[in-house]
Amino acid sequence: MKLLLITAIKEFESNIKNILVKSGAKSFTYNSVKGFKNEGESNKTSNWFASSYAETDSLLFTVFVPLENTEIIIKKIEDFNSHQETLSKVHIALIALEQQF
């Protein structure tokens, strides 16, 4: 079992839901969050949010899926991002779970 954390701007909500459902995710949760990007000199890494010094209405999805479903979801997210003309992309983090109850 893997844990996926997915962030996206609010406008991508239906797209992310469709990707998850069509990729075999049986259930997931999501919450509204405010994204923030600070492009100061000390921030040399890429940030998950496109605009700088402004809050962005975003969503955080929490998805528990079997390992075999993660590859499908990641591929569909990459495909979705490759077709976007906006600065904002969907971001995904994959976390291995040591225990589950």
C-alpha cells in the first residue's frame, strides 16, 4: 500500500478526480489549502505553486492505493501536466507505508 499526496490548483479538481477514479483509486480525501511560493534568494528548489508571493486556492488529495495503481496514476498526472499551458502543474509525492491498520 502506498500513500499519494497530490496538490493542484482548484481549477484542476475534476481532472484529478477523474484520473484517480479511472486509475483504480477506491477512495480518497481532499481538502482546500492555500498554496504559497516564496522565490527569495535562499529558495533554490522548485516549489509546488506557480505564483510568487501570493496565495493560491489549491487542493491537497490524500490517496491510499496498492503499488500497482501508483504507476498508473503517476503516468496519467505526467500526461495531464504535459498538455497544460498554465504555469501551474499537478504535483504528486509517493510515500511508502511501513504499517497500516
